[in-house]
Amino acid sequence: MNWYEKLQTYFPVDEMKAKEQLDALLEEKGNIYVKDEGKYHIVMYAEFDTFIFVDFLLVSKESRGTGIGHQIIEKLKAKNKPIILEVEAVDPNSPDTEKRLRFYKREGFNPAKDIQYRFQAFLLNDEVPLDIWYWADHSISEMEIFEWMKMVYSEIHSFQAEKIYGCVPKPTHDVIQYAGNENSLV
């Protein structure tokens, strides 16, 4: 099974990108978009100048609970940049959703409570509400996280979307909103 098939078996289709888009990101944005693949894991992330966005993190079922996920997160934390990611709400019919949330909490991630985000599921021509979670070793504002997520949407999620999916991505302000105080630190 190749890396894309592994992602497909774990992540719901409404959170996936087409392989063509991921290949294009790796080829054309290889200076920031990274795939780290090992026997028991796949992590795909974008490393910008001021933050890291984790697009996909998969630890194989047979090796969960062995510390591999923790090692991956520690490797990213060692880059000394805040880390942001998207997390689906807990679904009682999908035990993995609760396990993922517990994992991120254990790793020191927190929800960005003032950011509303609707992931554009181009594969399904649909929208999926996702929560934004972050880790930082210093105080940052949710406004900073909001600005970074706008960058993620335009530079990663929307990359070649019209060409690959045949649809024009929605404007950023229709997908992600900030409802908090611009000066509050988290």
C-alpha cells in the first residue's frame, strides 16, 4: 500500500486532498510542503517562516501507543515555531476522533476558540467544520493563528484547486472567521 492509500484508509474522504494536489504541493512547493514517511508513520506539513501547519499525521494502527506520534510532534516542536492543525469534532460513532483529541491535548495543543473554520472538501464539493488547534512555546494571539490559517487556506488547501477539482475555492473570508478580541494573547 502506498502512502496515499494509507492516508485514504485512515482519514475520512471529506478531509482528504486528491493525490494529484498532494503531489503538486510536494513538487511545486517542496520548499515549504514536506512529506515525512516511515514504516509506521506519515506526516505531511507546511513549514512557513513563522509557523508549521500539520496537514496529515498518521501513525499506523499496529504502532499506536508506542510513542511514535509523540516523537513526531517533538521533532516539529524542536523547530521552535508554533504548530497549528485542524481537528474534527468528536464523533461518538468514530472512536478515533476522541483518541486524536486526547493525543493533541497530551502534547500540549489547545483549541483556538475564537476561530470558526469550514474546510473546503473539494473531493466532495462540500464543507466540513473543523476546529483549529495550536501549540506554541510562547504567547501568541488567536489573531496570529487566524492570519496563519488564512495563509494555509490560500497557499496549501486552495493550491491548484480549480485545475484539479474543477471548482473555484471560496474567498478566504467565507471559509475562516475570527470572532475574538484582536489583542488577546493565548
